[in-house]
Amino acid sequence: MIFELVTIALNTAAATADLASAEFVRDNAKKLDLPPGWILPLGVLKAAGALGLAAGLAGVPHVGVAAAGGLTLFFVGAVALHVRRKALRDIAYPAVFLGFAAASLVSQW
């Protein structure tokens, strides 16, 4: 349960920054050559993952597993993008998010 709680907190914070279009989010997107229009949908996906994990903890286990799986795939993509764009200096953030999402998936399985 601790992995899910940390994953929920991390993704809620990240989604909030994305939805607010925080300056550091825009700067990171620019480094990765992501169009600015992608920030909002990516934030919505993170928020949906956090809500799904919360639903899983609240007694809807299939939703929690699906959310953890979705976040795991999301952050596999984020890590891959950082590698592809050679943005290795900033790879720790998506790697940590990936680790917690994967741990949440395993603990719910």
C-alpha cells in the first residue's frame, strides 16, 4: 500500500504542475522537443492514473491494477523519450516515477 500512496502523491503533484503549465514543465517539454499542446493531455493521464490507483485502494482492485499498468507504460515511454533525446541529466525523475508505478503494479497483482 505504501507504493500506491507514494505513486498517487507523485502523480498528483506532477499532474498539478502539468495542468498549471508550470514553467519547469514547459522548460522540460522544450528540452524533449515535445509540443506545448501535449502538456495538458499528459497531465490528465497522470491525474487519471493517480485517481485510478486511489480507486484501487478504495476497493475497486481492477481499476487500481489498470491504473498502475497504465502509469508503468506511461513512464516507460517517458524514460525512453529521455534516452532518445539524450536528456540523461533529467532521466532520474521519470525513472523514479517508473519505479513507483511498477512497484504499485506488482504489489496489486
